Amino acid sequence: MSDTQPDSLLKGMKPMTKAFRLLALCANLALLTWVAIWQIFLSPHPHISSTTLAIAWCIPLLLPLPGILAGKPYTHAWANFVLMLYFLHALTLLYVDGGERWLAMVELLLTSGAFVGNILYARARGKELGLKLTRLSEVEKKERAKFDK
């Protein structure tokens, strides 16, 4: 299955898969918006340009965005690695910075929503499309067969 045609990726989607996609899409876009608003308006850094800092914080979230908008299950899956940066940032601020605690709580909620939405969508849509990873035991058997010849 080619992962390059968004129209074919979104056809025949079950209602629950659509709900997972909506959660993932909304949470990812909301997190991107929240990070920009936080850095530019709510708590700008006193010594660094708030716009520059907002751009720097938004770039990692923009990398998977085309694939998320297209509904590619693989992109939803690997986007969670990017989300871990924001998850750890929020947890750190919750622990050490009382002044920005509520900002970090919103970031944590949005990141968690995006993470869960991405996982559930990637899993459900992958099953619908028949995408799956080969079991490690099968890979090991094939490798052994190559070298036993």
C-alpha cells in the first residue's frame, strides 16, 4: 500500500477510527497553537525574542504535521517521539516552576491527548489498512535460514 495518497488513506474509515483521528488532529493542532501563544503572549522570555523562541518550540511539532493532516498512520506513530519533548517539558515545569504551573498543566493535557489519539489512530487505521509489523520470531527464523545455508 502506498502511503502517498491521502484520499486512499481516509476512505473506508470506521467511526471509531475517525474519532481517534479527530482526537489526534485536534490535540496536535491545539498543542502547536498553545505553545505559540504561551511563548509569545502568556509568558514571554525576558532575554530572548519571544517570536524566535516560539518558532523554535513550534518547529518539532511542524515536522509531522503534513503526515498527520494527511492521516498517515505511520506518521501518527512516530510523531509521539516528538511529543515526548513537550511531555517532559510540562512535567519538569510542574515540578520546578510554580509560576508557570497552570501553563504546563495545559501543555501536559494537550500532549497526553495527542499521544493517546496518535496511538489509537495509528493502531486502528493500521489494522483497517492491513499494515502490520512482522513478528520478531519470524524475522529471526528468516535470518537464521539465510546463515544456515
